[in-house]
Amino acid sequence: MTVQKLIMTLTVFGILAINNVMASGIISHDTDANQIFDLSFYQKQLKSKNNLLISFDEENELLRQLSEFELGRFLLKNKGLNGYWTSYVILQGPQKEILHPLE
């Protein structure tokens, strides 16, 4: 997958939205590591979209790949980064040896 396709998929899911605030408030520094992730919920959302920028199959594959690692699941659920994940992306992620290809 190209970076451009990833950005298009993230945009369709609203992940690149500015000033993301959830109903309960700002997403703060919680990683949501202990929460159950329901991929089928996001697949249903994807099926209902009529503004896909790439094919449904490619979008669905990116969705599946994002659900395979903690940062991807956080992005899908929260539509943005919090302090913890911003720090991870800038400071820790590049130093990890084993990363998911999308990380």
C-alpha cells in the first residue's frame, strides 16, 4: 500500500480530523490498550460509505491492517492521536525493531 492510499483511507474514517474531541472530552493520555476492538463495527461503517477514494477491497484491506497493531486500533477508534501516541510516533516508534508495515 502506498502512503497516499493510507492517507485516503484515514481521511474516509475521519482519522485526520483536526481538533478531535470525543463525547466524553479530550482523548488525553489514555492508550485504550485494555479495550476490546471490534473490527466488524468498522467494516460495517466502511460498507455504508459512498465516498470511498479507492476501491472497497483496498479500503477493507487497509482497515484490516490497521486493526493488527495497537496504534492503528487507537487511530480507528479515536480518529486521531493523543499525547501518548504522539510521543510514541516521534520518539519511540522509529527505534522499535519489529514494526507493523503501516507503523
